[in-house]
Amino acid sequence: MRITFEPKVSIFITLFCICVFGLKVYYPIEFDQYFVLDGKIKSQSLAWYFSTMGYILGHVDMKHLIGNLSFFLILSPIVEKQIGSVKYLVMVLSTAIITGIIHIVFEDNGLLGLSGIVFMLIILSTLLHIKSKEIPFTFILIFIFYLGQEVYLSFAKDSVSHMAHLTGGISGIFWGFYKRKGGN
């Protein structure tokens, strides 16, 4: 038996998250500018532009990291193998950018973590094998439970970016139906 390193994008994202977390322990100020998206536009800062995608690699603590990576490692390889690494990477990066833009428009605090991507994967995984003119009942349940919960919790005063979760879920719906229609 041998260890395989497939699917590659899922493994690289996981390893980058772990490395960023480890380095952030020793260099928090230097790494925050790249891996925490500030809610304020800093058009003169190259680090800020990087953080519009880099925030998905940053996590606030070990619980946050392990929680996101647990779901990510369950769902990400399934989706990546089904649609291919290049298309999957496009989905992840575009969802990260769109989530970042929406966060900047509606929030003024920092954003970090993989949870928006995880929500995209949760929704998308229910739509991978659908046929035309069908909507899986599991999709309806996940839509009600996960996205309904996020809408409800978005009114809570906590440090969780429910807007990122909702954006990730909506991205999952888009990618699921886009894939069904034969989109590239």
C-alpha cells in the first residue's frame, strides 16, 4: 500500500492553512496583513490585495483551524475529483474573492478562515450528481438547515462572519447549477 497525494488542490490548501497558522503564532503582525482581510479598502497596499484571497488560509485559533479543515477535508476531495483540479481551484478562488468583496461592502471588521469555502462545498456536494429538472431533497434540507441558520444567526452579535457563510452557500448553489447546465 502507498500514500497518495490526490487531489492536489485540496491537499495544498490544507497544508497552506496549517503553515500559515504555525507561522502566525510567531509572526502575528506580519502575517495578519496577508491572511486577514481588513474590512476597509486599502488600495495602496499590495498586502491588502493579496488578503482578498489569502484570508481563507488564516485562522484565529486551533479550534477554528481544526473545525474548518475537518469539513474541508471531508468534502473538498470529493468535489475536486468530480469536477477536476483546475475548475475546482477557479471555484475556490472566485468564491473567496466574491466573499471578500461582499464582506468589504457590508462589514468593517477583519475576515479570516475557510468557512465560506466550506459552506460552498456543503451545498455543492448535494448538487454534484443531479440530473436536469431535478432538485435533490438533500439540497433542500441543507438549504433550510445551514443557510436558514446563517440568516438567523446573522442578527447575532458575535465574531462569526455569517455573511461569508451565506456567500459561500450561494456560491455553492451557483456552481452546482452551473455545472449541471454544462458550464466550464
